[in-house]
Amino acid sequence: MVVSAGITSYTLVGSSAYCYVDGGCPDQCYWYCVQRVTEWSRTYQLQAIELVDWDTGEVYASVNQTSLTFNINANTIVRFKYVLTSSWSRSWEVVLQPPPPTPDRCQQILNDPNKVGSPEWCACARIYDPEQYKKKCIPDQSCLTVSVNPCCSGDTSTGCLDSWSVSLDGWSGSSLQRCVNVPQGTTQKISISWSASWSLKPGWILADIGKRGDANCDLSSKTGNSASGKCWVDAQPNRDYSATVVIIFKKTQ
């Protein structure tokens, strides 16, 4: 019998979302609904075709090929073995704002000095007092985005990797964004720690760790199969910053 792998690699992608509520102050009588969204991707590569004894579960043949020819002389399970070569995930939260107060309540809310800047005050000001809405409700926000990517030198794919894992401030995934409010005339430090680990196919070694982007990045540790560090920036108001850490691998010959 001849068995062949019709697919040598495949990618699974997915997403999920769930909501939870976070209560506002009792005297404001509103609730936040927060939606958390996660997207992920995993790529698998054919590693071997295995012949398994049906009765004992013992693997009695295994070849690193896309096809295998064998004689049928026992109850046999043919197993196509795939291994994880790369993966990423990213998550973010969206605050679903409560519906704005009805017009008959807005006049009272806007005239209450204790409610200035609250969600319901901003909802009313956005409609009836746009200038105050801009001053009181729109923060001076700046963001830092950090990504960690592998690079197989001389190879346009990630064919040098047997496995790859990245963590950014404790979150699994290849990129993470962090935003903070930065008042005008000030700066605010934003930092994101990262770590990566991997296993390489035979004939590949770690060559270098580089960086692209306008943020600063420091390397904390580096071994043959892992690295970690931190990227940071002294953010100015209303600016976006980014850094891509590139872990470069090369062939040994």
C-alpha cells in the first residue's frame, strides 16, 4: 500500500469574544459593558508518517517523508504527524458605552458640577456643548506597539523553526499595544516587556537580534533558544510609537 500526505502544512485561525460588566459609581447609575476580543493563528508542518500497531499502539515505522510504501501484514493505523511551527495571538478590550441620557436629563446633568467629565456628562456635552466635550472628555493619548518576529536569513518563510513562542507583558501573541494619557506639556514613560523562545531545525543557529521603529529596546538576556528584553519610550502627547524586535537565524553552513 502507498499512503501520501495531501497537505504538508496548514494554518488554523480563529477568534473569540466575551463580555463582562463593570459597575459605575452608585450615584451615577450606569454600567460599563466591556467586550474582550481574542484572535489567534497556528501553523502546523508535516513531520512524519507513522505506522502504528492497531492492537498494541506501538509505532513500528516512522519516516520524514510525504509518502510511504508498506506491505499490509498486520492491523495497522497510518498516522500523519504534524508539529506546531509558528503561532500568534492578540487580545484587546472595547468598552461599550451605555446609551446617552435622554434629552430631558441632559440639562440637569450639564449643570451639575459634580458630574463634569463623567460618562453621562460627556455623552450630553458631545451633543449640546462640543467645545466643552473636546476640553473635558478627549484625553491626550499616546500609544506604544511592540512586535516580536522571527527571521530565517536567506529564507522568505519561517522554515528554520520547529517551534516559536512569544510573550508580551505576560500575554501570548506576536504584538501588543499599550496606551496612556499624556497631558499637554508633559511626557509619560510607556514600556512593554517581551520574551521569546524557540527550537530550530538542524543546521540553523541564532545570528542576531535587531530592532525597527522609533521606540527604544534593551536586551535583558539571550541564549541559543530564548531571549528577553524591554521596549520603552518617553511618550509625548498624541503620538504613536512602535518597535519591532527581529530575531534573526542563519544556517551553520
